[in-house]
Amino acid sequence: MSKSKFLLRMVMLSMFVALGVVISPILRVEGMCPMAHLINITCAVFLGPLYAFVCAVLIGIIRMTTMGIPPLALTGAVFGALLSGILYKLSKGKIIAAVIGEIVGTGIIGAIASYPVMTYLWGKEGLTWFFYVPSFICGTLIGGSIAYLLLKQLSAMGYLVKIKSALWDEPEIRKEEKVV
């Protein structure tokens, strides 16, 4: 592994974290943060599942400590970011797979995982296991749609391949990129 490519990935990760913290208040309503899903999917496509997971954790921690956001900042991001990267990789570069991973990971898994966290650790009463599912699904659909359009446009212009080639040493990147 090239040290310069690793450094470039660290810089890109840092930029995603900073951007995620700054744009997260945009379009945010309680329990729904569409811009976080945009960042998760884009980071998963550019950097892969592990980096997307780390990015989501760092953004969540920063948002919780500086903005007073509840633990939903973590439960509503980490599962989707990881699954987005995994499905993107398993599909050999299908952008829609990354979006579906975010929707399932955050909209369903993260929403259900939020129940025990908010009930037992945060002290919220009167919640059900599926309380957060509607708002999380809506947020992922909005953020996922924006991410899909952005990544599709980058791919159509040839920039997605260039960005990934700059970040990774893998020669098969060029042939695995698919818009759908």
C-alpha cells in the first residue's frame, strides 16, 4: 500500500467528517438527518465500508458533544454507512446498492437499534421498537436520492473513476464502476 494514497484517504476521510458535521443541521428535523446519509453513501463509495463506518462514528461523536444531539447521531448512521459500503463492494460498484445499504442499514437496522439506546440509556419512555423507522426511512430516502444523483453525475462525467483511482491502487476500479 502506498503511503501517499493512505495519506490521501486520511485527508478525504477528514474532509468527509468535517463536511458531515457542517452540513448535518441542513434539512434536519428531530430523528431525521438526510445530509448524514448523503455523506455516508458518498464516503462508502469513495473509501469503502470501514472508512464509512469510522466517518459515521466520528461525525456522530462530534455532533453529540458539540451540538447536543442524542445518541441517535450514532445509531442512525453507523449501520447504514457500513452496510452501504459492503453492498457497494459486493455489487462490484453499483451505486444503487450503496443507497439500498444505507436505507436498510439506517432506515431499518439503525432505527430498531435506536429503541433500546433511547429507552434504557437515554430514559425516553413510551417508545416502541419501530418508533424511529418512519423518520429514519424518510431521511435515508432524501439523503440517498441526493447521493445517488451526485454519484451518478460524477460517474457519467468520469470523475468517480478518477477519484477512486487516486485513492486506491486497485486496477479493477475502472471496470467495476456502474451507474445503476
